[in-house]
Amino acid sequence: MTAQSAPAVQPVQPVPSNRIDLRSDTVTVPTPEMRLAMAEAVVGDDVYGEDPTVNTLQQTVAELLGKEAALFMPSGSMTNQVAIAMHTSRGQEVICAEGSHIYEWELGMMAAFSGVVPRFVPAPLGIPDPQQVRRAVRRSIHQSPTGLISLENTHNKMGGTVIPLDVMHAIRAVADEEGLPLHLDGARMANAAAALGVSLKEVAAPFHSVSLCLSKGLGAPVGSVLAGSKADLVRAHRYRKMLGGGMRQAGVLAAAGLLALRDGPARLKADHVRARRLAETLVEAGYDVNLDAVQTNIVYATIPGAQQKVSAWAEQGLLASALDVDSVRFVLHYQIDDEMLERALRVLRA
């Protein structure tokens, strides 16, 4: 290769058309309309607040969630951890439901970055009891004081389960009485809103801060948004920069996020219907599924030898996630249509 020549650009390999990918709702690829919007996006330096497409996305999310301001970030883990940092001080505790994503799948960052630790409360089907939350609050000089209460709706590890509105408002009342902020890990809050038959604003209303993921059920390729008060978001901007979340000309990503917000919510109920059908087929095939937990687009099945079973299905074109020695997760998304679901069900029945 000469000094002037550049390496040859390798063609992008398409996703195999016969593959049915139920590992996660993060596996979707941008639609042609998203790709066009990304190519034509007007951009600027977002770290300076000068990317007009990012600014439009942030304003749109703030209005949808009923908050004063919003901040675009690369991932839901970042929005959650920035929220924890802006609400807490080192040495405090964060009250959260058992199995919460902020603990299970964010690599200990609440301790590593913010210097705080979790205080778990029981959460049958992902729903904490407000009185259990109240009892978890710590004020003693001999214990780490409580700095934050965090909920997850829908609750991933419990099977995509939904916290009812009255429970969220009751926990907000506890937070107000105790003088504590309340954060929502709303990675799939659009699924919760669809299941509850309410708006995103109604789901977000009880919370001081909300994290909304654009790259799960809504279908964008990248990104999450943290929404809250203007004062909190000023601090969040600094923590985002500390974590390396300054993406500069990020309008190319925000453009896809705007379309995800416009088109994604209307598709979610179909995902929920297909998830229920898949869950019932798994039961018919002899697998253990808690059908009460199948409320949105996620299905967990207890299957001994999970990894071997998942590997065998993959050879037949069906992808799922073995999360433990006997736990398999399936996640429905908008790029799984009825024909693909039927093919998946045939593999499961066999």
C-alpha cells in the first residue's frame, strides 16, 4: 500500500434473511427511512450544545415525558449511572428492586463511579411494595444513609413486567415524605405505557428523573435520553462528559431517534401479542414459563441445559439468550413479523 492509497472498503455483510433473532430488542437494524434521515441530518458540536438535531430530540423527549429538560447519551447504562451520580453523594445507598438492571447489568458502576451501594427490596413480578421501600430508608448514624430510590419499568429480569401507576405514585409519596429523589430506569417504559394504555408522560410523572432507551423496542440504532429538571440536567451534562459521553456531531444518531419516537410506540402492542403466543407455545412444548410475568415483549423460560438448547436452536436459525444454566430469554421486536414467529414456533415445538 502506497502512502497515498487507502485500505479497500469491505462490503457490509447483510444479516441472514432466514435468521430469527430473539436475543434482544436491541438487535434491530435501522429502517431505510432512518438511514436516509441519518444521512441528511443537520449536525453541529453537541458538547457545545450546537447540534440542532440533538437539541430537537432532547426537547421532544422532555415534552413527551413532561420534564423541563433532557440529555442524549450513548446508552441506557450511561443515563442511569449519570442519574445516580447527580442525585447522590458518596457513601450513600440506592434503594432498588431485586434484580434491577442498575445493579445486575451495569458492572458495579454505582459503586465504582458514584461511590454508592444498593439496598434491595423484594419485588414480586418486579413490583416493590411501597411500605417495603419506606422500611428500607436508612437515617441512622451507624448506617449508610439513603440517597435515592430507583425503579425499573418494565422490569427486565422479572420478565418485562409492568409496575402499575398507583404503585409508582405511592412510592413517590414515600420519596417526598423522606425527602429523597426518585429515578426511573425506563429503558422499556414505552412498553409499560403500551401495556397500561397510558401516555409516556403518565408513566414518567412520579419521577424526578427518567431514563428512556431509544434502541430497544422503539427501534433506533443507538441512544438513550435522560430527562429531568433543568438544574439536574446541568449536573448531568458534566457527568456525561466524565464518562466519555460527549459524542460531538451526534445528530446523525438523534435523527434516527426522532423517527423511533414517532413510529415505535404504535408497534409495541403487536410485540406483546407475539410474546404471549410464544410463551404459550413454550408451555405447550413442556417448558416452564410463568405466564403471569409475560406482560410485554419479554419471555423467560426455565430450561435445563439452557446453553445446549440455545445452541441447537441456533443451528436451525432461531437465536435466543441463555442467561443461566437453566434460564432462556426471548425478546420480541418490530422486525419479527407473524411469518417469522411461526417459523420460531415450529423450531420450539420440535
